[in-house]
Amino acid sequence: MPESRPATIDVADAVDVDTSCVVCPHPWHEHDPLGMRYCTATTASALTRGCICP
């Protein structure tokens, strides 16, 4: 029987590019992959931490 995998969502496709980030003062479209992951994890975990955007 084939192994089933959970569906994945590309965060960049799921978010409007003009949307402001709720974690840092930068627009979402200015985030690099690491920034997207960092800000998404910060929001999901309800953490308060600084920005890592370049």
C-alpha cells in the first residue's frame, strides 16, 4: 500500500503579496524563504521575538 503524505501548502502562494507581516514591519513579499519560515513559526507559536529580515 502506498504511503500517504500530508498535503503541503506553499506559504508564498497562500498569502497575498501586498499583505503586511504580522511579526515584523516588512511587507510579506520582501521576505526570503528563511524570513517566511521564521515569521510563520513566530505567528504559529505566538512568540514575541525580533525581526530577522535582511
